[in-house]
Amino acid sequence: STVMDPNMSQGSGGVDGNKEALQRLNNLCKEFLRPERTGFSCIMCNKPFARKDTAKLHLESIHFPTDNAYSCPLCSDTFNTYKAYDRHRSKFHKKGLKIGHIMTVDP
């Protein structure tokens, strides 16, 4: 599916050039999320999720944290999870973002 992302850099192929980290996260989802009738569950801890994006954040923050895989292009701070990066971006760079780029997320 396609969602609007204010930080999508069309030339980079990923959010702010974080293509590899996002690809890693998508690969983890394919391997460690189990589709269920009412959503998804984590095969590592059996925690259920109604939404895939919430399950993705769970996998990355609980089971597979990165070593600063996400970097902010506006200030060069780095983050272990997409959630931390997104929180930073919305808190510190609200006015410095271009709106209207598209990010593709695996269904």
C-alpha cells in the first residue's frame, strides 16, 4: 500500500536515505510475523497485533533493535528504531519537512 510520508526522498528509495534499515525491517516481518484471522502475531513471543505496522515496531524495538541504523538528514542524529527516529522527526523538525513524497510499505 502507499502512504504519504513527509520525509520521503524520491532518489534514495527509502525514508531519508534509510533504505537498508527499512528493507531489513520488511524482511524481519516476512520471517517473524504470522498472519492471523484478526491481524498478526509475533512468532518469537506470540504477542498478537491488530495492525501490521504495530507488529513491525514491536519486532524492531523488542526483538531486533539496530545499532543506530536510522539517521536524521536534518541534524545527523541516529536512532536504533524507526519509532524513535519518527518521534524525533516529528518533535524537532516539524517545520523543516517537505510534504508530499510517497513511501511504499509492504502490505
